[in-house]
Amino acid sequence: MYQNNQKRQCLICFNDTNKYPSLYHLLYQPTLCLKCLNQFAIYNCHHYYHGYPLVILYHYNDFFKKILFQYKGQGDYALKDAFLNSFPDLKRKYHKYMIAVIPSSKHDDIKRGFNPNEMIARSFNDNIFTGLFKINDYKQTKQTDRSLVNKIIKIKDGEQLYNQDVLIFDDVITSGNTIMTCAKIIESYQPRSITLLVMASNQLNELFK
């Protein structure tokens, strides 16, 4: 009882998470206050993208962009637990999956001290595959050619993916080239299934036109 009455600070604004009480906060004890939680623009739609099931959780709005930059660009590790508060069912839904995280820049990971996609994925599943990696750094844009991405992203220990239900996880989808390259690489190791889960996108019209 004492633990439930303790004040918990919002990871973003540092106010008491119960400052704006709600039934959701009573049931799930999220890491964000209701005000910050409501600034994430939920999309939560299921699509098929080049034959793969794809779930996108949020619209890439200014708030998401700001928090993602603070997490990745400024190395605010605590924010790893800020993004998935609205989706407590992910742990149940994907508990039997192996999570393959889209690789980030090795240089940036060393600088910040952690792999941002991996840390977020571990909030709902500890069965993480980190064998995808970049041999060079590049900045993803809408114009990034898929053949170029294919030359940069490689894999090690891919045999671990055989006969597994694989969930490919990324923070943002733009052109879709990176996640599709990873899907094709993983597919060559004969997983049981491949599903794509992305936190946000600001290119929905382009992706599904």
C-alpha cells in the first residue's frame, strides 16, 4: 500500500504522474503523467507493407520528434520507458516473438552508451536479436536508395532466426527502405513469420499510396 501511494515523477515533465488522476494511471501505473501521455498522437493501425504485416503506433508529431531527439540525440536513457505507455498489451501480444531491432550507428551507440531501439524493445520483450548491424553510417532519407541500404546493413548469427516468429522493431519509418532491407535479410534465414512494428511515421500517405 505504501508503494502505491508514493509519488512517481513523470519521465518528461517531472511532475507527479498522479497530478491528473485517471483510471488508466490507477490500473497501469505508467511512467508519464496524463498531460504528457496525451501529447503522443496515437495512430495504432495495421497495414500490409510489401507483403509483411506492419503496425505503426504513433503519428510523428512535434512532441514525438522532440522526445525522440532527447532520447537518441542527447542520450537521455531514462526516456526508453516513455514511448510505449499507451500500449501495455505489447508484452502479452509479442511475448513469444524474437525481436530483431533495426541497427543504429555504432559510433552513435558508443557515444550515447546504449542502443536506443534495443532498450525500448526490452521494455516489452527480453528475447532480443541484435545481429543486424551497419558496416558504415548513413543518414536515412526518403531518397536513400534501397540498393545502397542493402550494401550497408549486414547480419551475424542469423541462424538464431530459423523457425522463429520474428518482430522487426524500429523507431521511425520514412522511405521504408531500411526495414524492408532487414526483412529480406532475415527472410533468408527461414523464420516462421516476420512482422514489422514501428513506433511512428510522418510519411503515411507516401508509404501506403
